[in-house]
Amino acid sequence: MSTSHQHVRAWAPAALVLAMATAVSACGPGTTSSTGTAVQARAGAPATPSVPPVEVSVAPADPGTGVRLDTPITVSVARGDLQQVTVTAPDGTPLEGGLDPTGATWTSTGELAPGTRYAVHVVATDTAGETVTRDSAVTTLTPATTAFPAVAPLDGSTVGVGMPIIVTLDEPVADDRRDEVESNLHVTTTPTAVEGSWSWQSDSKVEFRPKEYWPAQTAVHLDVDLGDVEVAPGVWGTTRDIDFQVGSAMVSTVDLDAHTLTVTRDGEVLRTIPITAGQSGHGGRYVTRSGTKVIMSREESRQMDAETTGVSPDDPEYYNVAVEYAMRLTNSGEFLHAAPWSVASQGSANVSHGCTGMSTEDARWLFERSKVGDVVVFTGTDRGVEDGNGFSMWNETWEEWTAGSALT
């Protein structure tokens, strides 16, 4: 399985020291005072040395604003041994943690919940072997602002081999916190390990792609583990788990010179479809882009209004028409769709405003076999896919893509 790297940040404010009285056993007949000093029963006998009290420390201290979520709780002991440490939330859920090799310090490893009062219960023994227990509490801060991560693809979906993972936070991430955020986004795959990398697209969006296309029939799990990450001053992340499935490998090719779309699934050619694409002239504004594109969405019917692509209604090239079986390839408005009005040109000439048109029968056939994340590679023009114009990451080399990682 492939897993992204992880960092742990912690700070240790002054320890909250809990003075702990300790029961003491006298070496001979006598009584024990409330301070733990043995009182001799026989006058004039030499004093029995007192057992030094156990000192237990709990850190961090519990300030009025609460403990930071990225700070582990630690319990340490001096002049004694820790026997048991339990830290529990109000509902009884224990906080994971463990002892160091010396057995003198316990440190939490579980994620702290915001705005939570944790009960700390300590069992220790002093140097004489007597058992003492002490209880305290630590309360975590309540974030003033949280950053929610929207994720694509959706949980439970099945996607194509070119689908990226996109995490978009609703609050910007500080530049010096990108590495911490990225290291807490964990991608795992089964049944085989997949090499991949995150790459930042903006201060609130980061995307993941494998080095090569996802292997077909791969299960992918994303753990957004940002609950204890301060993504910007005063802004804390939240957690999410997403599972999706990569389906069959649909990697098709559009030859803009030959006016054909060759549909390939799992390496087998299923059909070659005559198409028409973007026309020349008009300063090249309608030329279809060459490069690797990924299906972004699927709609059985869509209203195509040229005004949304910057064409004024008074322009002779303006159009507003309903189309069937539309599958978006770019943000700028390139689609695969049915174009029954251009059947005479399909297979022989490019006459569209940039979309790839085909007969209604072929469009329906392709639509029924396609899914979001399928790859369509276009060749034949000098106009390339711009960065960020759709799921355009496959037009970058691996070196270019990984340069966008905060962990590189």
C-alpha cells in the first residue's frame, strides 16, 4: 500500500505539577503521620529515614484557552514508577498512548478532540513499593474557526483511471503550514501499491495523482487527518475518510486530423467513432486543444450557451442549444456530446466551436460506457491544454507535478 508521509508537531509548555502525598511504611513498630514521616514508638531510637514522595507531572498545563490540539498529553514520574495511566474523554473513550522505554513517561499518541475535558488517572508506586493514585484533568481548546475539506471524488463512487483526488479547504492554508497539511493527507491503495504525489494548486486546493494512471480495479482510501493541524493562525482542520473505486481503464484517443475518436477499454478497441471538432479561423478561438483530458462530469442533457464561454449574443458565432449526452472535458467549455446537426461533417471536417461532436447514436453508446475520470487524449493541433483547465495534471511531467508538493 502507498501512504503519504506524516509529521508530528508538538510543543511542551511548563508542566502542571501535581504534588502527590505518599503512604510510607515504617521499619519497626510505630504510626505514620499525615505527612508520611514515620513516628518512632521508642524514645531515643534513631529516626527511620522517610520515603521521598512521588512527584507526578502532567503536561501541558491547562490554560484558560485550553490545550492546543497538536500538543500530546504527557505524564511523568519522579522518585517512583508509573504503573498505569488512563486518559479518557467524557464519553469514556480512552486516548491512546504509551510509556517510553524507561517507563517514567507516558505520552498520548491519539488525536485530541477539540473542546474536550480529558480525565487523567495515574497509578504509581514509590521507592518503597507503596501504591498511590492521583487524578487530574486536561481540557483542549475550542477552535474559533475550522477548515472543512471538500473532497472529489465522492465517497463510494467509481471513477476512471485518470481521476485525481482533489481536496479543497474552505479556509486558506498558511504557506508555512502546507507541509503539515499535506503530510496528514494519507492515500492508500489495494490490492497493489501506487506511487503518487500531492501538488498545490492554490492556498486552499491540493490535488493528488499517481505517477502513472491508476491501475484498473483499484480500491483507494483517503484519510484526511487534519483534526490536530492548525492550517492557519487560529484555524484548525477537521477529519474525513473517503473510499472510492477505480473501475475499468477507458483511455480513448481523438485524432483531430483524421476526425476520429477511438474508444479503448482495458487495452481493447471497442469502436472508432467519426467526429467533428473545433473549426479553424476566428483567430484560433475555436480550435480544440490537444493534450490529455479527463471526463469531469456527465449530463444526459445540457443547455449550451455560448455566452458562458465569452461569446456575446450579438456575435455571428453565438449559439444557445440543448445537447444530449454531454461529458465535460475542460473548464473552458469543451465537451463530448451528440451533434446531430453536423453529421455530414463528422469524419471529414472540423466545424464545431471546440466541442467534439458525434451522432446521437454514438454519443449515447459512449455515454453509457463512460464515467468521470476516464481519459481522452487529443492529438492534431498546436493548441495545448492550459494548466488548471479541467483535470489537466496529466499534461505535466512527473517532475513538474511533484515540484508542486510542499514536501519536495
